[in-house]
Amino acid sequence: MFSGIVIGLGRIIETTERGGDLRVVIGTAGVETGEIAVGDSIAVNGVCLTATAIGTDSFAADASAETLACTSLGGLKVRDQVNLETSLKLGQAIAGHLVYGHVDGVGQVVELKDSARSIALTIAVPASLGRYIAVKGSITVDGVSLTVNAADEDRFTVNIIPHTREITVISGYRVGTAVNIEVDMLARYLERLVASDPTPLSLDTLKRHGFIQSD
């Protein structure tokens, strides 16, 4: 479990194909990762990976064929930068929102527009994901927790402040850049609730299933 707050930028040191999977070695010099151990979960551009080996200022992880099929990790090259976040610990503050590291699909940057000191970033997504994205809702882009400012059926816009741009891979985004998208899990649970409960969606229904507190 993560919160979508990137702790620093790693760099791809090595990639090795292994029977359809991909082994990546990621340098962590200058990133305060704490003590990483084999078996720990680390979000790499928003994808939850398991550390399989630890080196000096580096770690290795394996991305399965399934992971490569639904994320942008397969396009990583040596020297590419990646967003890193170590997993949350019990009792740790959640500064962004709850992020699972289970990418729902790959989006594509379609516009970057100056907005005062910030950038309005618009990303196209598969239509199958559009219904889970709502204005003022949370979304994860390459592991970064962001708030949706505008949303249509197949795209959404978020505001990127200078600090976020400087410390994440967003600084390298261009039109056409592929990005990992994880929608807010609450939207998926609500969809499941509506599909399985024959009663109309109402405040009483939400209270009964624990989504809001009773008075």
C-alpha cells in the first residue's frame, strides 16, 4: 500500500529479459529509501514491484509478462528515470490517497498547457477507465497522487505544481508520453456495490455498506 507521494527519482541501470518477464535494476543514489530488504514492496512509476536483490544504492525487481502487458514498464530503457515510493508503514501519515500499485491501464499525454506557475496536464485514457474518473476525485499518474480538475469520457486534466514537476518524471513528459494510471479504488467498489445490490443507490445504501457514517 502506498500514498502516491514520490520520495525521489531512481534511474534504470540494467534491464534483462527472462522468458517473457523483465528484470530491472534501479539505482537509488540520493533517494532516502530507508532500509530496503529483499521482499519489500516498492512502487516504480506507480507499479508495485517486489525487491528481489539489494545492491549498493540499487535494487532489482522482476516485472511479469502480465505487468508488462498493462503498464509502461516494458518501454523503460537504461538511464531512464522512474518515480519511487516505498510502502506505507502502519501508523504512517497518508499525504496523498490510498494507492495499491495495481495499475489499471496506460494513458497518453495529449496536452501540457501553462497555467500560471503550474501546468495543466491532460491525459487520454481507455474508455473503459473513463467512468471511474471524477472531477475533484483522486487519481494516480506514474505513482503520483493527483486531483482531477476536469474529466470527459476518455480524458482528464490535472494541475501540476512546480514542486511536483521538479521531483517526479512529470518534468520529462511530452505529448505522446505513455503513463501508468491507477483509478481511485473507491470508484471500483461503488461500481461493484451498484451491480450487486438491486436497490437504487442512495444515502441509505451507502451507509448500509459502510461507505459513509450513520448520523
